[in-house]
Amino acid sequence: MRLSEVGERAILDYLIPRLSFAGGHLRPGDDGVDYLPRGRVVVTGDMLVGSTDVPPGAPMESVGWKAVTASLSDLAATGARPVLVFVEMGLPPEMELDELKRIWSGIEMARDRYSVMVAGGDTNSCRDPVLAVFALGEAERPVPRGGSRPGDLIGVTGTFGRAAAGLHSILTRDLDQSWEPLRRSFLWPVARIEAGAVAARYATAMIDSSDGLARSLYDMSRNSGLGYLIERLPVDDEVTRYALTHGLDPERLVLGGGEEYELIITFDPSSERQLREELASVGCELIVIGRVVEGRGVWRVQDGAVVQVPELGWSHFGR
């Protein structure tokens, strides 16, 4: 049955009982949510649009999962722990009710995975499916993008290129089972919540890598006025194998693929051992890929020479 046949009231009657109660005076179905924060409140938002963010054949559950994960990943990049999210949905009238239920199932999967409350939202009619998720979290010391200092090390919480390779597999319909872990990296990314909270104790700056490694470092450079020198690319072995099989450049997948949701952290070299140990305690690695230098821009060491890195990565408006 299509949403146009069901009507908005029936949709709300399905969604409202599935919302979380934040513990204040207002309850699901009221015009707002109130809760008593325990620290500094950090607010983020992220939007997922069907025509640009969802490849053909993607499970509807992964759409809901990814919409929540994207917003929570921004919280993680500040060192905040999530408390609640609001989900705003623009839905085509011709969408099947079952599709909406599957999207919401993905949202609930993310809710359970990240121990976050889905406290409210809005619905509207829209030609293209749109999910905008606003997240509230709390942090003792929120970490900015622009706090790097010359001499800081640059670390990341995992290898890069898996999501880009997975998307290529989906778009080219190369559904070989050996590439399934790569496809899952794109469809079911994980926000580094625990790693962000740990890293916040040592980080001078932090950002998530959803727009790609190169573009994210350029964003840090714009905010700090400093340069970022990559001395080691965090290439995933499986990505290298996929790239060689399909005639792709693995370094381009690593630098410009995006959709990774890893954290990029800058920190004082004296903190490396402790940061590495504490990240390991929450099941996360620390890969040191370079250092912060004077000057603006992003460079890498290649064949013994320092070369500028092009600003590869995702941009919604083409530049």
C-alpha cells in the first residue's frame, strides 16, 4: 500500500509509539522534547537524499541506518556521546508503506547499536526521499577541527578505501561474494563513538572522514591555517586487491573515496602511546599517517618527494 493511500495520520500513528521518551515533562507526540543535560551539549545534523546518496538496490534498512550513523559520526568527531536524535523525513507519496517500515527498522537498528534515543521528528511529502537527522550529544571537552599545532601527529582510526570499493562493486553490479565485506562497509558504516570519546582526551583537532581523506584534511587546514603532510597512506589490503582486479587506482580510492566514517585525529607526539592503548581498549586501532606542518594545504611523500594532494572527495555541488 502506498503512503498516499495510507495518509499522514496513519503514518504518524505508526511512528509515534516507536519514539523514545527522553525522561522530561514532554512525551512522544508533544511539540518538543525536554531533557536535563549532564555536560556540554553538542548538536549536529546530516541529510541523506535518495537520488544522490542511495545506490540502486540498496536495502531500505541500510538507508535508515546510514542516515543516523552519518549524524552520530559528526558527534563522534567532537568527542561527544550521543543522547538523542530527531529524524525529519521527506517521503514520496508513491513510496510503499513497507519501504517506510524498513527504513524505520534501520533507524531502530542504529538506535540500539549506539544506545541513542529517537525522540521525535517530522514527515512531509517530497518527490525524492530525504532523511535529515539532527543529533544531540554531550561532551566534557568538545574537540574542534581547527585546533592542530605544528608538530602534531596525524592519526586515523582505520584503513581507507573500503566504502569506495564497495560502492563501485554495487554500481557495476559485480556482486561476487568475495567483495561483500566491502559492500557492507558502504551500506552499513559504523560511527566511532567510543573512539571519539577516548581521543577527545588527547586530540588537538578531530574530524570524521565521510567526505574523503583528502577533503577532510583540507577542511582541517582551512580551519587551522596549517598544513597536513601524509607520510603513509592508510591503504586497506582488500581495497588494493579490488583495485587491481578492476583496473582502479587504490590511492585514489583511499584519498577521495569518502563514506568511511573513520576519525582523523591530530595530537601531540608525547600522547601517542597512551592514545593507542586507550583506543585499543575500545576495539579501535591508531594508524599514524603523517604530521602537521607550517603552511596551508595537504601534501604527501611520494617516491621521496613531497607533492601536493588534489582535493579529492565528495562535494554536493560538484566542486
